[in-house]
Amino acid sequence: MSEIDIDAKLDYKTEYSKYLKNIKVKGDSIQANCPFHKNGNEKKPSFSVDLKTGKYKCFACGEEGNYIKFLSQIKNIGTKDAAKEIYKELGVDNVVPIIDYTISTYSHEKKLPEEWLKEEWGLKNLKHYIGIPYYNKERKLIGTRKRGANKDFKWNQNSKLWLYGIQNIEKIIQQEYVVLVEGESDTHTLSYYGIPVLGVPGASTFNSTWVEDLKAVKQIYIHHENDEGGDTFVKTVCKGLLTAKYQGEVYEIECSSAGVKDPSELHLRRNNEFREIWENIINSKKKLELEQIVNKPEITIPGAPIQLKIPVGWVVNELGVYAHSDKMGGNVLICSTPILINSRIKSLESNEEKIEITYYIDKKWHFAIYPRSTIFQSRNIPILTDIRNSNNK
């Protein structure tokens, strides 16, 4: 898929002129009345736009950003919807546009102070991205995650994955508990309210080696998002804690009772009530037994002939077999027909071994027997498509 630089495609003079009053062109910039204060009727123009980059700033009220942020505020829509309007105007539906994503844009999206994000978390503006630095507990930089428009994430080369915010571990230990969340924006939100928090850079990335830094924390609250990755996140964290022999108390909390997905959305939608609602969420915690969460078999399809222990990061249901992908932002279909190994059959005379499989099609379990070589060699797996074809006749 090709890319396109919207700065080279958009005529910013024409675009901004649709919404501004009292416009004056001065070289590669325009000045106009700011549309964000005094209803655009200020006496002296304070709003300036760089016609090369499309970035704007009002020197009176301090509003600034790129054209996507401008359009989202003017039309009172999200930045995603604003970007879609621009793509449609450019006719780039099948192209990946290159869009500048700035701390100002992120600050606007998450309703968090821009200067606080810079000073407290070290966020920096990079080319087309914002840089989110990861530090170790000695506050040494160990990696940078780049966040772009439409949740486009990239890691700088040689970045080391660790718990986001671990540089605050001493303060967290003093507070005696920590909330583990998925990603940086929830970490920023809870930190803004003074809540001890650490971020995990992906639902399936939690590593047991990270637990060494957490052993002095008495209580861990794992935030469970009500989406595809939520179960994976909880199980992955529990497995890491169990492997590292964490001895403290572990709880599960979730924001779904407040009608939102995560702390960031709670802040965006109900910031005036955030502290009260968050206290209710904490009080509704559910204690987790690590061994039970990690080791208990799961029956995911009605009538399954055998009990399944699903590996962390995988989902098996009547619709197929899925693997969680942090890069794709959810579960990816691996096989549309759930196939289970039911038993091994060995001939006493010839010593030949065959495998009995169980597969789920048309809301029924079926059985078939194949030579071991067919089941355990990937080049022979296409033979199994005959199962589905024969059942669809």
C-alpha cells in the first residue's frame, strides 16, 4: 500500500479560507480572526497558519495544531472522522496518507495538559509522530514508541520493552498498590489523577522478568478492557506473576460498569465524576487466584468432547481459532474450523500411528482418523480442507 503526504496535496489557503474571517496573506502564511474565541469576531487578527505545513496557532488563546485537529474542532467531530473527510476529498481511500501527529493533537484527543505530557512523561514531537520514551527504574532511556495518526504505532530500533512508567516505582511502592493497564494513554490518564499506574505495551507482551520490579508492591489491580484483548491481557499478566512467584494480592477491575472501555474513555466522557466512579470501580474489585486463572481448563464450545486449556493469547470458539495480535489490535483468524486432537491410535501389529481428530462444523462435533504424517506436517494440512468441503455438500 502506497503513502501520500497530505501537506503536498492540500491547498491550505483554500481549506482554511472556508472557515476563517478577515484573512490576510503574508508570504507563506495567513493571518485571520481566531475561530476559537470571541466567536471569530476579535478586532485584531491573532490566528496564524503556516501554508506549507498546515499548522496553526492563535497567539491570543493559545490554540494550536495541524489541519486535522482544526477540522475536528470546527466541526465538533473526532480526529479520525476529520481525517476521513480529508482523505475522501483527496480521493485517497486506498492510500495510507502521511499525517503529522503532534503532542498538541494527542493532548486535545485525550484532554490532558500538553505541557504536563512533555514535562512529566517526556513526550516529544517527531516527524509525523510523537515520541513516547520508555525508561528503566534508574530513569535511563531504553526505548521510544512512536504514535501516529489513527493509532499507528512503531518502535525505534533497539528499543527494549518494559513496563511504561517504571521510573516511578519507588513512589508506587510507597502507595502500596499499582494499577496495570494496557498502553500509554490509560497510564497518562490515571497518573494525571494521582493514581499509581504502570502500562503494559500490548495485551500479550507482559514478561515475567518484569515482576522483579513489582515484588515490593503489596497489591496489583489488573484492568480488564471489555474487548477482544481484555481476556488475553489478564491471562498474560497472571501467567507472568505466577511464573515469577509474586506473593502479593492480585485483583481484576474494569470500567464497563461505568459504560466505558477504559480509564481514558472514562476521563473523556465523565471527567467531572471521575474520582467518584473510579473509587466505585476499585471497590468492585475481584480477587484473582493466579493458578486458577492460568491453569484452569476452558470449555469454549458447547459439547466439546475434551476439556481445553487455551494457551495465553489464543481464543477457540465455534467460529474458529484466533491468535491475539497487538499489531493488528485484536484477534486474528487462524483457522475457521476448530480442530482438536482427540486421541492417538497405534497398531500393535504394524506399529503405525494414527490420530483421531474432532472438528466443529454446522454446530456439530465430527470425528475423523488420519495418519500421523498428515496431521503433524504442515504441507499435508490442506488435505483437511476436504473435511469442510464434504460437509458442505
